[in-house]
Amino acid sequence: MSERIEAARIDSRHPAAERRGDGLTPWAIRGELILNCNCTVFCPCVISLGRHPPTEGLCQAWAGVRIDAGHWGREDLSGLNVGLLLEIPGRMARGNWTAAAFIDERASPVAFRGLVEIFSGRARGTTGLFRVLVSTFLGAERAPVSFETAGRERRLTVGRKIQGAVVPIEGRDPDRPVMAVNTGYWMGPDITVATATRGRVRAYGRVWDFEGRSAEICAIDWSGP
């Protein structure tokens, strides 16, 4: 049976979730994130930290997260994947985002609810900014989420809803990725500049295709609260 949680129904008070004195569950995620958006050149949000508008005036994006190691309280999150849909009407820092999450169907009930808490921002910590910036959380649902690496290419598949792939752009030295390093970007300080070799979204009434447009690859090390 498909499990889906709308924003208003999210509740972290699961008996298996270990909580701190402030009532929040400790969590951590290490792995990799890929993102493809509708910007025609490398996304200006990385360097401007959201103060510069997207190249097309608004941002539409899909993203994928591979969790190499992680936990939600005592629940292991290692090996799970998450897909995201993001829509931002102007400058990233001004908020009013719309977001949705697709949680790996292999997640246990506790892991599922923990990942919803993390990616809705309710768990605070690194992703806590979502609580401020996201005005419309479309919800979260279980889905077959695959995150694969084939050579230099990273591929995200969320059933028939997201089929994406990104690859680093080529620099003068083909053995070294082109990167923006030591940034203040919330996802991570070092971002590999990439482009999408596939970028199709068919979900929540959105029909997008961002092949050939801006993409990012980023090692993540997030935690909270």
C-alpha cells in the first residue's frame, strides 16, 4: 500500500524515535546530492547565496540524495535514497518555496517518518531552513527511488515521476572537476559544476524537461537539531 504524508499530518512522536530534552530527535546524513534546475547556465544561487535571481526569473528543480550513512534517533538511514521537487518563484532567499519529497520505498515506518521530518525542515539542523523558506509542502510519499553512479554520471529515478542524470562539465584538465569551493552554500561548501544529460519530471502537475541545463553535485554532511 502506498504511504503518503501531507504536511499537516507530519508527527515525529514515534515511540522508537530517541528525543533530546527539547523534544527533537538527533539525526545525521552523509552522502551525495545531485540537483538539476531550469537555469540556462550554472545556478547563480550557489555563489550569491540566493540573493541573485535564477537565470529564468524563477527556479524549478529536481534533486536526489544518496544516504551513505545516517540515522534518525536510533533508526539507521544508511543506504536509502530521497527524491525532491522544488519550485521557487524568484530569489531563493525570499522564500515562498513549494516542495515535495519522494522517500525510498525500502524505508522502515520509523525511517520514513524521520526522513519526512528532515526534508520538511521540522527536524531542524541543516535542513531547518525549509521551515522558513517553504510555504507550500505538497507532501511526501513512498516511491521506488534509485540513485546510481555510472562513471562520471549520476542517475536518479523516481518511478515514472523523475528520470534524471547529471555529469560534471569538462575543464581544461579532464581529470579534475570544475568546482566552486569554499562557498557558504547551505548544502555544502564545495559544489561540482555539472549539466543534465536527462532531466524529466512528471509529478504534482509539473511537466518539466531540463536536459542540458544547470546541475550540481555536492557531498553532504548534514545533521540536527
